[in-house]
Amino acid sequence: MKTFNKDIPYNDLPLLPPKADLETTKILKKVITSSRILSQLNGAITNLPNPQLFLDTIHLQEAKASSEIENIITTNDNLYQSIVANKKIENSATKEVISYKEALWYGLEQLEEKPFITTNLCVEIMQRIKQNSSNIRTTPGTTLSNVDGEVIYTPPSGEQIIRDKLENLENFINIESNLDPLITMALMHYQFEAIHPFSDGNGRTGRILLLLYLKMAKLLDIPAIYLSEYIITNKAQYYTNLRLVTENENWEDWIIYMLDMVESTAKKGLERLEEILSLMEKMSGQIKEKLPKIHSKELIEILFRLPYTKRQHLIDAKFGTPKTVGNYLIALEENGFLKSIKLGKEKLYLNHNLMAILEK
Ligand SMILES: Nc1ncnc2c1ncn2[C@@H]1O[C@H](COP(=O)(O)OP(=O)(O)O)[C@@H](O)[C@H]1O
Ligand SMILES: [Mg+2]
């Protein structure tokens, strides 16, 4: 019996696990290829001399794309300048992207202490993204519409119903099952979005959960993956596949979509990592040659932690007095390694070659 009606709160949303066949040949084949590349990415990152080095940048890229899916749009320059500069952030989209990144870090930190994804954690993440104190929806009226404004889905309504479904989801995620963790992750994301527990922030919270889950399931020790890059370029399919699970119990296409997201972003992540590492090596060699007194491994790392840097970063890393490090940066700019911009009273230095790789 079909109980779904797009205009009526879907209180009959089935609990997890679904009754469908979740281990079709097509799915299992994709599990193999996506897991393989994911573990390559994991190895490449954990084997880096400093595995945390690129994490801020990767998470800011993720925050930017995940927010962009919700039409919260900023530029890389504005985002990184806001992170690095002392100046107050005026752009509201940039602020929201930075809140997203902080919410992600909060989630990862919580996971270190308690390796569970709970309803409470989801609420705390959403509150950090939204910078408010709202909670699970209590009033009816939340609907999802397509670009033409037509209602396509009405999520469950009633606080207790929502909480019960979240509890089922929580148990499903945290209790060992026979399913491959990547399949579990795909089911989790659909279910979270279908429950749609909040009046806003569901998409972003749900995508943060993906990274938390990869860490929790020990698929990535350091969740340095930029999953939303896939969704932003395959956005129509994202919405269609979510809808088709609800309307037709079409789990296969949804799971394949999520596995393809993992596979293709892990692959891109590996390629980008290679590119950045080889740029680092090249720049290091050139700086050593042209500015041997300035060169050090630590300096190169500072120039690659974020695409922008400033004097204070070098002072904090004990490179010398403001005057000394100021001269370092000037020399680096004169030799074409960095480009400076003035932002209020501050001068920021852009590693433009690194930015070019990020913007590819
Ligand atoms: N048909 C659908 N069924 C369930 N969830 C959907 C559907 N279409 C879109 N979504 C999810 O809803 C999210 C948008 O919800 P919203 O609360 O506005 O999130 P945010 O505020 O983070 O943008 C989308 O990113 C997507 O994950
Ligand atoms: Mg929204």
C-alpha cells in the first residue's frame, strides 16, 4: 500500500533498514571500487609528513560547496581573506560558510570524545551552522519545493514522530550491521533528509554527518574529503534520486549516486593532493635557490596551510620580529611566489599557484 502523498506530512516514512534489496550486484561492484579509492586517499593523507596540514583548506572548500548547494554563495577570495584577516566579516554568506566549517569541526571534536552520531549532536551542529538556538521542528508547515515553487515533499510532522524516527536512525547508524558502511552512509543521508528534522539547515547538517560518519566508521582517519564538490556538480540528480527513494523505493539509484560521490571525490582529492604536493616541492626548490636564507620546511608549510597568509602567521611560528618576517614576505612577493593585497590596515599574501589548483 502506498501511503506517500507529496502534500501530506509523510509520517509513514519507513524506518531503517529498508526492505529493499540493498546488495544488488551493481551496488556491490560500486562498493568495491569506491572503497578502494577511499582507502587510497586515506593512505595518502595519513602518510603525509603533516597530515593535518591541508585540513582547514579542504574543510573550507567543503563548507563553501555545501552552502552553495543551498544558494549561500561566497568566493574563495572573500572566504579565505575573511579567515585570515582581523577585519570583521561583513558578507553574510561568508559568515555562514565559516559557521558551517566550525560546526563541522565541532562535530568531529565531539566524535573524538563520544564515537556516536546522536540526535543531540545533530541539533548542536544545526545550531552552529545557523548560529541560533532552534531545535527539532514543533510546528507544522515545513515543505520542500522544486525550483518552480511546487511542493514535492512534505516531511513528517509532530515533534514526537520526528524524534522517534531520529532515534531509529541513530540506532541504525551506531549499531553494527552486516551492511557495508558506505551503504549505511547512503541510507543515513536519505533518511536524515526525509525526516527533515529542522525548519532549516537539514541539507547542510546532513552533509556534515557524511564526514562524521566516514571518520566514525574508520573509513577515513582524517576526514579530508570534499564530497559536496560532487553534489554541486550533480545537483539535479541529487534531488531526483532523493525523491525517487520516497516515491518508488528506488534505493539502488540513490546508493549508486552516493557511492559515486565517494569514488569521484576521493579520486579528485588524490589528484589534487598530488598536484599540491608537487607544487610544494617545486616552490620549495625555487625558494631555496633564490632565497636560501629564508627557506625552511616550516615556512613552506605555512604558505600551504591556507592560500592566504600574513605577517602574524610567521611571527606566531617564531620566524622573527614583525620587521624580519615583513621582509621575508616582501622578498617572496618580489620573486613571484606570493601576491599581496591590502585589506584595511592589513596586508595579506596570496599563494596564487595554490589557489589556482583549488579553483580548478
Ligand atoms: N525530495 C527530497 N526529499 C528529501 N530531502 C530532500 C529532497 N529534496 C531535497 N532534499 C534535501 O533538503 C535539503 C535542503 O533542506 P534545508 O533545510 O533547506 O537545508 P539547508 O538549510 O542546509 O539548506 C537539500 O540539500 C537536500 O539534502
Ligand atoms: Mg535552507
